[in-house]
Amino acid sequence: MANLKFYCIKKSNPSNMNVRFYHGREIDCSAQSHILIDPNTWSRKMQNFKPLTSSEIKSTYLPLIENLKKEILNQFNISYNKGDIINSIWLSKVIKDFNKRPDNEEDHRFFFVPFIEKFAKDSEVRLNPKTGKEISFRTIQKYKTIKNQLVDFEQAQKIRLKITDINLEFHNKFTSYLKTDKKYSNTLIEKNISTIKGFIKEAKELGLDTNIEAESKKFTFRRDEPIDTYLNLDEIDLIYNLDLSDDKKLDNVRDLFIISLWTGLRISDLKRIDKFLINENTIVISETQKTGAIIEIPIHPQVRRVLDKRKNQLSNIMISEQKFNEYIKEVCQKAGIAQMILGNIKNPDTNRKEKGYFPKYKLVSSHTARRSFATNHYGKLPDNTIMAITTHKSHSQFMKYIKTTQKEHIAQVAKYWEEQDELKNSNSNLKIVI
């Protein structure tokens, strides 16, 4: 039969209580409990505090001793049935875990940065349970970037963050640090906070201790209103009709851009376009790179002409996204898309995006095509039809891609009023024939 005895070896006050655990003749081990008491108040024979001990001491220590006793017995049942060796080392570990004592400052079960490091490393061979695909390199890089930001924050604050330290106080200090010291945009701060909440959720699901404040609605950040540009139909025609016969690299980029403008495909999907099933009227994609969705996209006449021009072979003209973004600005500049509009451009000196008015061509990138596709078809096709092609999961997420300008909204309202007025006048001119 298993037994537990608590006792003090030393007579000094305070003294560390020892725990003796024994079971039959095979198991007899001891370890320090790290519960400090006055040894003169404890009765080894009674396994309780002496009668004259204050009720305050009893109410403080007896629950702690009883909980430790239950934990040792519980862990013994688990370990014994698994065939683990039960000795003083085992008992010390059970007590350390009970007291939530880390092995060192790199213990991922307790400290936040080591937890992120381990999570990022595990993600290199982990599959996304929703898609069945490997975690993307970009996602893992995002984990490592946030980890580095937290390391900098720890050094600035002269602290070592535990997982349980991720609370509203941390939120306030960290967001202030990112805004004031790092000069980050609200959008980037919101992304970081959202990812940190994801880490805490993962830690909780693994059975690690977390702080409930990390689940608060206040544990978030308001991102900036996005200032994303898009190209309207007239501007797309300018790009399509641009004579680039004397510049092969710009001609290649323009053709890829036209396909993306009329399909809503990401640049990562365009890289695999030769593997898609291209029929007379549709492009069938078995799996998109990011979401794994299966989609079928009608072929726009401009896309059809580009595909015919390239004989459906596009892999030989693909380039990196960085070069694509560089060259497409040059294409748009040659097409005369130079209207001054509000946008964000990264300052190379500060490496931060700055708001201002810039020629439109400077704000165009590969992602402009995807936004343009959604915006140009919004209101003309049902939202769910467009979303089926763009593979947006939620309507709110889809609406972020709609970039109709205030001037265009005003023009739409004016046109609506004009149509209503014409209809009213038409009705008033009708004559009743008897």
C-alpha cells in the first residue's frame, strides 16, 4: 500500500518539509517539498499541525500539503502503469512540476520565447490540419520575426516573459513599445497581437498554464484603415494595349499581370499556371497554393489572347515576386497611370511605410491585380460568385478587397438619381387611353 509522510529534518525556522513516499518493499524514496514551515508546529506522528498552531497557518499550508499529496499519488498511478522507474529523482520531478518550477530559462513549458521557438521548429515538419499541407516557409518566418521582437522587448524591459505573463499589462506595454520604440504601424501591431493570441491558444490546448486575460476582447489592436489601390477597367485597357515589343521583360510581366487582373490569382498560383487545366473557356485549378481550394475561372478575352500569344506556356516567363513588383510599376508608368493618389510607400531609410500622395504607378504591386478583380466585379456579379473565384472564406474578409473610391461612389449615386428621374418623367408622360 502506498504511503506518504511529511516531516522536517532540521530544527531551524523556517525549515523545508521533506516527503517520504513508499509502496511495498520495492519503492521507498524521499525529496524536498519546498514547503517552508516552523518545524515546531508540525507533528510527524499526527501528520498534521499541532493543536495550538494558529488557524491562519493551518488554512494556508494544509490545502497545499493535501494537494501535493494527491498529485504524487496521481502521478504514481500513471508512472507505475507505464513501467517508469519510481525513485527520488522521479519524486523530485513530480514536486517540481507541481510547484510549476521550470528546469531553466529555456523551458518551453513555462517561458514564452522558448515556447515560440519550439512551436516554429515543430512547424517545419507539421501539417496544417485544415488543409493537410505543410506549414508555409513564410508562416514560419513570421513566427521567428515575432519571436525576435519579443526578445528585443525583453531586453528593453529587462524581463523574461513566462507564458502566464501574457496578459493585459503585457499587451499595453508591448503595443506601446512597438508603436513608440519600433515605430510600427497599427496594422503591423494588430497582426503581431493576433499571432501572439494564436500562440497562447496553442499553449492552452497543450495543457500549459496560460493567463485568461489573453482571451479578453481587450487583447487586440485596431489596425489602420487600409489604403490599397486598384486599377479600373480603363486603366487595365491601357496596360493591355501598351506596345512593349521593344522590352521583353516588361512584355512578360504585363502578360502575367493581365492574367492575374482577370482571374484574381495570386502570384504564387501564377507560378504553377502551366499545371492547370486550360480549356477553351475556363481555367481549372485543382488546388490554390494558399488555401488549397479547387476553383474554375472563366477565361476573359484579354486572357485568352495572352494565352494564345504564349501558346499556354507561361512558366518560362515567371520571375520572383520582388522583381515582378519592380517591373510592373514601370509598365504602369509607361501606360500613363500617374494620377496622384493617397497611399503608403516604404521609406528605405526607416524601413517603415509612410502615408502620402504618390503617382498611382508607384503603388501598384502583384496584389493590386487581386484587389482589382474583386473591385471591378463587385456589384456586377453576386458576392458569392466572386468569392468562389477569390477563395475568400468570409464576406467580411472579401469586403476588405473592395476598393471603390469615394469619387466613384458619388458617380454611382448621381447615375442612380438620374435614372430615377428619367423613370419618373417617363411615367408622368404616359396617357390613359379609354
